[in-house]
Amino acid sequence: MSSQDEQFPAAAAAAPEAEGTDEGMTWWYRWLCRIAGVIGGMSCAFAGLWNCVTINPLNIAAGVWMMLNAFILFLCEAPFCCQFIEFANAVSARADRLRAWQKAAFYCGMAVFPVMLSLTLTTLFGNAIAFATGVLYGLSALGKKGDAISYARIHQQQKQMDEEKLTGSLEGQA
């Protein structure tokens, strides 16, 4: 067998693993989350830098945390922005293996912390898009909305069970 033939089974074996990690997210929703993460990183970076131009130590701490958030968002969502960092692809691959609810909790938590440190308009607006990225991942963790037919079927089954319980309790009283 040639080396090219040996590569195809390995690629075919890796494909189901890659499909399982998307958790039912469509390609456009995945790109929407990534773009929101990059824009959130940019807003965190600019607002964090602006927040550091002060003498208040809490504002400086919040600004540094926001710039760290920006770096983490770039590292996880767009590793090509950090191509000169050796471990960027490894961190991005590990972040891609996380479930959507884990990413949501992580992104929302790291966006809330600077706001708790220093509640200013700069920290609120700077972290809003990073928080929205977490919300997008959280919505994807909820899954697809069911169709009306399955809900009607479930409702009908519950109605039948309730009627059976009611007739069973009435027969028990008689």
C-alpha cells in the first residue's frame, strides 16, 4: 500500500470525532460564534487599554484583566491572530474540544469579572461583546427547538396518561 492509501483511513477515522464535537451547531452558527469572539476580543483589548489610562488601581486591574480576556479570546477563537506563539494551535484545539456550555460559562465568567472589579461604562461596553459570545455558545448548548408535531404527540400522550389516572382513581373510589 502506498503512503497516500494509508492516510485515507486515518482521515476517515478522525472525521466522526470531529463531527461529534460540534454538538449540532450549523456551520454558519459556528462562524457567528467565532466572529463574535474575535470582535469581542478586539473590544476587550481597546477598552482594556483605555481603562488602563487612569490613576485608579481598580480601573487598571480591570483593564489588564480585559486585555487578558482579549488574548484568551483570540487564542481560542482565532489562533491565526497569534501565529507567533508556539502553543496557540494546541490551546485552540483544546478549546474546540470543550462543550458549548463550558465555553459559555468560561466566556461569560471572564467577561463579568472586570465589570465586578470596576463598574464603568468602559468595562461594560468593552466586555459586552465577549459576554455575548458566551451567550451565543450557551444558546447553542440548549440545542435545536423541537417541531410542533413531536410536541403535540408528547402532549397527547400526557393527556392520555392523565385520563387513565383519573379513571383509575374514580374506579378505585366506587
